[in-house]
Amino acid sequence: MYMSQKEVLYTLEMKGNVEPGFTQLVWQKLEEANPDFFLSYDVRLKLKDQIVAFNYLVEQQTRLLQKLTL
């Protein structure tokens, strides 16, 4: 789902009733054990954010162009 750490903490707390402190500890240990994975994961999160921003801008441009043609 490519969620940020903050999103994972929130989701596990709300849906799974998992303490945020426990989730943070597990996340930290996973990062220490798998640094290459998390480096790649961070890049993917940034790419996801850029895609969302790009799609938003395209939508805004489409709306503006529709207004201009009316």
C-alpha cells in the first residue's frame, strides 16, 4: 500500500488496536535489519507523492481548460 511510517502507525492503532510505541520499535528493527529495502521503499513513497501531485495538477489544468472553453 506504500504507506508512510506515520500512516502505518495510525492504521495499526485504529484498525488493529496496536500500540504506536510497539509499531515504532518493530519498524526501527526492520529498518536496521533491511536498510536496502527501506531505502528503496522511501524512494517509492516519494515517487507515489509525486504521482499524486502530478495527477492533481493535471486535474486542475483540465478543469481550467474546460472553464475557458465554456
